[in-house]
Amino acid sequence: MNTPTATALLVIDAQESFRRRSDDWERTANPAVLDNIALLVAHARDTGDQVVWITHSEPGSGGVFDPAQGFVRVIDRFAPRESEPALVKTTINAFGSTDLEEQLRRAGVGRVVICGIRTEQCCETTARVAADLGFDVEFVTDATTTSAIPERGALAAVSGEDIMRRTESILAARGFATITSTRERVGAVAR
């Protein structure tokens, strides 16, 4: 049996829905996220790695993730290519409600590189599931972002930066992913 050797960049939820939450988007923990994702996409295209675009949808919700509102689309600046798979998920992880695993296996992918929006939600959950499915996972933390969780009753507030560091620590320490940066991945720094 051949071991899959191809790499795929999974761009998770880099979509207009998040930018429509202007109060949330303006306080994002990582303002360089879009620049870093752009560098990863350019690098993947230059090296022949597959780029997979994944967006989150909540049909019938009436909110920014309801496709009827028109925001469930990749942020325009990224200009996905026609040859690059585009999947729409309705679960937190990118595998549960799509055929992502099957597409990756057909393409001979053994390694996934994860970037996108909501470090601790869709990105981390997808990384964990990918590891469970046997993929080698690289998590590019500075090409992800999240927002703070406000205090709620007895639950303390948590900053977006703390959430990102926690995600890195858990994914690495528990063996779900190798943590890397955009600079390490592509040899360049976002401007």
C-alpha cells in the first residue's frame, strides 16, 4: 500500500460572514490573519499543494451564516480558483458534513495544513478530526484568528490571544498537530 504524500491547505471559514460581524471582526486577536492566509495560499499554489476552501453555513438561521443573506462565501481578496475544491459545511469540523475526507484520500493527501477563522472552533476541531482520521496535521496558528470570550456569570473572560495560545498548547502537547507559523511554512512574513 502506498503512503499518501500530497499536502493540502485547508482554508477554513475565511468568509464574509465573519467580516459582517464588524464589532467582533474589529477586535480580532490576530489582525494579520488575512495577510498570512494569502501567503499560505500563494505558497501552496506555487508548490503544487492542493488548496481547499471551506465555508460554514447555517441555513434558515437568518444570521450572517445563513446562505440566504449572501455572506457565506470566501472573502473576495482570496479569489479561489475554479480547480480548487470549495466545500460548505454545517458542522463545526470540516469533515462531519462534507466529503472532505474522500476528496483528500482520492487526491493522495497525507498531510493537511490548517488555517482560517475561529482558532479554537472550526480550525482546532478540524485539526483534531484530521489527526483521528490519520492525516499528518500542521496548524499555522498565526494564520488563524478568534475573538475574546466575555465574562458570563461565574465563567471568566478569556482573551483571543489566550485562546490562541491554549489551542497551540493543547494541539501540540496532545499530539494532534505540529504547530508552525506562516514564516516557517513559507519562509516569508506578512507585511
